[in-house]
Amino acid sequence: MEPVLTYGVRDARARGTSDRERLVEELSVRGIGTLESVLAPSEVTEISERLDAVYRRQCDEIGGEDVLKQINDADVARCPLAYDDAFLTLAYHPQITEVARDVLGDSVVLIMQNGILNRPAQPQAQTRWHRDLNYQHWVADSALAISALVCLEHFDSETGATMALPGSHKFGVFPSVDFVRKHEVTISAPSGSIIFMDAMLYHRAGVNRSNRVRRAVNHVIGVPILAQPVDIPAMLARKAPGDPWLASYLGYRWNPTHDVREWRLRRLGAAP
């Protein structure tokens, strides 16, 4: 391997010795990176089937898919972990939580989990450029959140791979059309991979030109100053896990308390 020669460099990152260390550097510099072969094919098949079932339940509970289309929310299964524990297990996956802790520190919270069904030749809200921390036009010195997109189908130009603007997590204003067309890249990944992004990275879904549904499950994990748009502990409607870190990760520790007494009981360890 050719050596990397430098001149006038006094400070440099140490070379990563593991896939995860190399991924963390990719996230810092480019805002995006991939871990392949995380889920086995049998796991991908099972989660895909369960995702379809959760989406059907959510359509039924709102009065049909046409209602979701009215609010531009069709083909999204929101907070599936509250409907099927398989998604709770997926949210706990060590490859997801360990990367989150490497990037953000030990105190992190699952902001959201969404299942995405990108259907052939159908317009999708996700095909428009966006950040997973929506509507923000500023940047921070350190990452505030990351996204972990679990690929349940091959992500390529045919199925509608994720398109990204590497490095765009470092500037606030969305760039010009010319810049986007010149610098957008396709993030291809085999089924069973996890695509990680800084949640401030501008990205979009590609158009699905295949004859099959391109499914994925996205997790947004952030520092606890960020709020969950859906109250995950309330949706789960169960006691906090016995593992304090997992309870914190799901939001039991960080959600607002009802009153001062409850806040103090939490501090004493007498309340979740």
C-alpha cells in the first residue's frame, strides 16, 4: 500500500483499526458511512414482513391509506417499535447503539424510528432534499444526532439508493442547484447494511425504478437536549427496561416530568 505523504502537517487522526472506528471518521468528515452485512438475509425477510404488517395496522387505525395520503405521510410506518417488539430489538442493535455512543457520547436518546416503503414509480416525500433534523439552517461544532438507516433491500440506482451531499452537515444554508447537481453522490449498499449519517447531512431518497418495494427502517439518535416527536415511553405503555442505559436511550430518563415531586422522585430512583 502506498504511504500517505504529508508536508507541514503537525496533527493528524490516528488510523482506524476497526470498521467502526473508520466509520466514525467518515461520519465526522463526510457526514455519511456504511456498515455492510449487519443483518442476515433471514432477518431482513422477517423485518420486511413485519414492517408491512405494522404499516397496515397504522393505515387501519387512521381510517385508511387515503387519509395518510392527504397529509403526505403514506408509506411511512412511524414508531414501529411500539407495535412490534422486533423493531424494539432492532433499535437496540449493538451496531447502531455503539456507533451512536462513539459519535455522541454515552448519553443518547432515540429520537424516532420510522419504517420507509419506497414503492416503484410512486412519488415519495423522502425524494426531496432534507435533513433528518428538519428545518434547521445552522450547524454545531459537534454532532447533535445521527441517523442509522437499516437497508431491507439492495440500495442502488435501480431501487432508489440514498443520494447525499457529503460534507453538507458542516454548513447551514442549502447549496445552489449547480452545486447539488455537481456534488450529489449515490450511496449504494447491499441488503442488510446500515447507512449512517450525521442527522444534519442533506440527503434524499432516489426514485425507485425497480419492480419491487425498497424498504428501510431509519433511526434518529441524538443528544438528550433533543425531544422525541412521538413519546416513545408513552407509546410503549410499559415500565422502563431494567437496564438504566436502555431506559435512558428510549427516553424514560429524559422525557419531561408531570410535576416537581415526580422530578425529585426520579432523582431518588423511585420513579422511572
